[in-house]
Amino acid sequence: MKKLWVLCVGMMMTVAGMAQQLSIATFNIRLDVASDSPNHWKNRKEKVVSQVLFHQWDVLGVQEALPNQVADLKALLPAYGFTGVGREDGDNKGEFSGIFYKKINWNYWLPKHFG
């Protein structure tokens, strides 16, 4: 019984040592329409990017992002990958509910934690 207890404690310590904190956010990007005047995307995109960089979110969900907004965010956030499709054609038309995620070196991370 004592051996089982020591084994369980050892396993819990190993799992706890592998645990990491993950920061996740969701951001309603808001449409890019000319009628937004001072809130037009060209006036907001740098502020959106500065918030992402300030908080260093690991995962960022975006809603109502149009293809040009997704393209801008991809260009301004090179440390992030992106996955998502436009809702009108399942490709690049219409609003996206996409996910930006910090790129990591999976070749380094996976063997270290699961090898």
C-alpha cells in the first residue's frame, strides 16, 4: 500500500510539473465599415494589436472579423498562427469567428513533455 501511495504522489508531482498556465481571450473585432468614421478599422487595428501584445494571450478568438481584418492581424502579429474560415463560403468570404494562437516550436515541446 505504501508503494502505491508513493507512486501516486510521484505521478501527481510529475503531472503538476508539466502543467502550464494558458491565457485565452475573445475579441469582437467589429466590422470594417466606412460609416464607423472615428472607429473605422484603419483607426482601430493598431489598438487591437497593442492589446494583444500587451496581454500576450496564448489564444485569441475573434468574432466579426472580415478577411481584410484577419489579413491585417496576421501581418501585425507574426508570432501568432491563425485558423478559421469565412462563414459565407467556408473559405475566405464573410465574417470569421477565427482563432489566433501563439506559435511554438512543437518539435521542442512535444518530446520534452510526452517523449
